[in-house]
Amino acid sequence: MSSPCARVRRVGLFGGTHGNELSGVLLVRHWQQDGAEIQRAGVQVKPFLTNPRAVERCTRYIDCDLNRVFDPESLGRPVVEDIPYEVRRAQEINHIFGPKGSDDAYDLIFDLHNTTSNMGGTIILENSRDDFTIQMVHYIKNALAPDPCPALLIEHPSLKYATTRSVAKHPVGKYQT
């Protein structure tokens, strides 16, 4: 018999991981102005603009892809002047929402993206063994029905994901065309 999942107490809503993907940016800015629609009793929900310099320039990134630098090497680099902007930003995000892999990490992070692929609204998962995330995806799909919302599993047993959302205990990516 499986044990019940721990209660979700802290949720991060990320937009702007790639500065040229504006749906998440617009939502985060909206929620930062008026967060009433995302607040729930007993849950801290934090909308967060992840890559503000890239958003300001409307470019994917400044020095390197923020969604690829949440690996132990990048997160553990000493902060020096010539460190890439996104590596420094990853360290800041890890400090605020993590540390990655710890009990203190946020329970859930939704990282909102856009794509030019004709895939509609799609949820991206990295772990098929995370019971909480699987149940949450089922709930979201039912709540959106009859509109489709496919779930895409990008799991590989030997990969450790270095995405922004991987800081959380339960990472989820949401893509919208």
C-alpha cells in the first residue's frame, strides 16, 4: 500500500526561462500585480520571472540556456565576475526555491513555456515514478476536458535533469503553442 503524498505548501510559477517565450512572462507579471486567482489557503504560491535580462531583450538567453544549467557543477561554481549570467541566475533561483534535492526545496514548480510546434497545451514530466505528479497531471487533464492536454514524459534513467523546474520536489513543464 502506498503512503499518501505530503501536503503541497509551496508552489513556484515560472515564466521567462526563455526570454522570447512571452505567455509565461505575461502570466507571471499579471499574477505579480494581482495574485488573487492563484492564492489558496495554506499554500504559498510565488510567481517568478526567471530570466529578466533575456525577457528585457526578448531573446532566448543572454549567455547560455537557463534551462540547462541547474546541474551540480553549475550550481556549485564560485560566483565571479565572468560567470555566465544564466549560471548566476540559476544559483539565485536555487537559493530561493531550493536547494535542489533538499527537504527545503519548493514542493512544486510549474515552468511555463511557448513553442512553435503545433502541440497545443502540453504538460512535460521528467519522472514516471513521482506519484504526486502523475495524479496532478490526471487532475489537470480532467479539469481541462474536453480540451486536449497531452502529457509528454521525457524520462531517461541515466539523465539528471538540469532544468529550472528540477529544483522542486515535483517538477512540471507546461508548453503552449
